[in-house]
Amino acid sequence: MPANNPRRAAGLVLVATLLGALLVAGATAGVAQDETPTDETEDGTAQVRIVHAVPNAPAVDVQVDGATVLENVTFGTASDYLSVDAGTRQVTVTAANDTEDVLYDETLPIQPGTYTVAAAGEVGDDAAEPFTPVILLDEGTEPDDDEALVRLAHLAPDAPAVDVTVAETNETLFEDVSFANSSDYQSVPAGDYTLAVRPADDADAEPVATVDVTLDNGTAYTGFAVGYLDPATAAGDEPLDVVLETDQLTEPTVENETGETPDIQVETVEATPTDGEE
């Protein structure tokens, strides 16, 4: 495949930036950046989930130390949580189902922590929202047996800030959630819901999307808003949708001087071609 293939370049940028965000997530979760774990893995493991929310990027496969850990990660999907030993790891990314088409092959220091790394925005020079990784700490107190926890992550690049209400009661669950941000968890009775998504601060507007969800007892969820509000004028044809995923929560462990969990600071990395590419 030619080195200047736009979808191949998009895959390289997407994956390299996600992997850089993975390292930043570990550092901001309480591991100093100069404390690089060793191959002995004495610093524990990382529990990491990857969400592909970039509408114009290709599917990829990912290997860690030669073992395939993710296959055919496509737009609108989330991986299972991966348990990766902290330490120096060889990370290889190829085009989906093509081990000869290597997009990325580097040794990286993997930091411990439990989090979701979501690829958001678009790739390409004309991106309305430039590609960015969104890092969510998957931390919190498990819900009661008859309750569920749910939060919203806004990853739709052409959508404004949104409010989300329960259609049956018009109760607001999430308010003014903007692109590349997430709400806090909300505790709700377990059960079936129809959720309505509207532009923020416009309760009289018609919903731009509705989604039926089932929330189970004692379970935490993230709803990822993905795709385009207006596919006809966007760079791709993926319509707006809300993808609901079950979260793996760990108790909060990192606090700042005020006793609050610190905000995650996101950084990106520049894609580095593998040997033989220019």
C-alpha cells in the first residue's frame, strides 16, 4: 500500500496519538513521567479500553509484545478492557486483517491505571474538529444493587453542547456536555429508559437523537455520542448515535489538596513513520 494513502495515514495518526494519550493517562493518574516502569512489571498493570469514534479513520489491529490484543477495531466500537503489564512493551499496529501493513511499531512505557481512551474528532486537513484523544478515568463507587450509574461522553465532532433528558419524565440527566468532554456519573434506578438528546439550553427543541437503553442493577455505564449530527454536510456518512458500554470501575485513589480527583490533562503525539516509510 502506498505510503501516501490517506486512510493509511489516518490510521497511523489515530493509533500513535492514542498510544501517546495512554502514557499521559498513566502519568496524570499518579505515576510521575520520569518513573518509567521496568520489564519486571513491579508497578502493576494497566486496565485500558479503546473507543474508536473518528468517523473517517480506518479499522486497525493492535499487538503487544507480539500477541494480538485488539482485532478490527472499527468506528463506533469499544474494545474490552485490556489488562497490560506495566513496563516497557512493544506495541505494533497494523491495518485490520493485514499483518504486513504495519502502521506503527514502537517500544512504549505502559503506565498503570484504569481508564478509557477514546479517539475523537476527525483526521485530515479539513477536519471541523481536529483529532484528539479523550481520556476518562474509570473510577467511582459501585452503585447500590437497585441502582445504576451512567455518564455521557460527547464525541460527535459536528454536534453542539447537548442536554440529555429522560423522555418519559423530561428529567434532565446530563446538562451542557460539550464535544470532547464527559459528564459526571449520575445514579438512577435500574430499568429501561428512552433518552432524548437536545442542543444545550433549548428544552423546546426537537431531539436530535433518541436512544433506548436498559440499565442493569449495580452496573456503571458510559454512553458515547458518536457520528455526525448532519452527515450530508460532514466528511463522512456516519449518523449520530449513542453507544452504551459497561464500565469497569475502580475506587478513586488519586486526590489533590482539595480532596478531589484531579482533571486529566490530554496531550497528543506526532505520528512517526515506521522503517521504510516517508
